[in-house]
Amino acid sequence: MSPFDWVAGRRPTLHEPVYLSIDLDAFDPAFAPGVSHREPGGLTAREVLTVLQGLTVPIVGADIVEFNPAQDPSGVTATLCAKLVKEIAGKMT
């Protein structure tokens, strides 16, 4: 069972288009070191991408917040942001 199977194998069912907000602080620092408040043990990139790819309703808008380029000298977080934008754009109407 994955972390996204929530309670007893049930997942929320969405019926309407959604606005999506992704806070990069929720990611584990291995995947998003370029944030102001790192969260050890946070989400992995694969976990979030699995949720995005599993959405069956259109995304009508989105934002990605808490990117701090000063904390991202290697560009790992910027690369993650680009991947997230690509996945989100593919679901937008």
C-alpha cells in the first residue's frame, strides 16, 4: 500500500476541475534542497509525480511556492520545479 492509499485503501474522488498548489517545503531535502525550510523525511519527487499523474480531472490553475534559488546552487530544486510544471501543464485545460 502506498502513502497515497490514505485510509483503508480509499482515495478521495474528485469530480470538478482543481487548482493545484505545491509547497516545495514538503519535499525531502534530497529532492528539493533549494527551499527556506527543509523537511527531512518529506515527500519524494516520485510520490508527488504519482499523485499528479493519477489525477483524472483537469487542472485549471496551479502554483509552486517556496523555491529559494540561493539554497539551490546545484539546480536540483529548479529541475524538480521544471518537471512539476511540465506534468501540471499536461493536465491543464
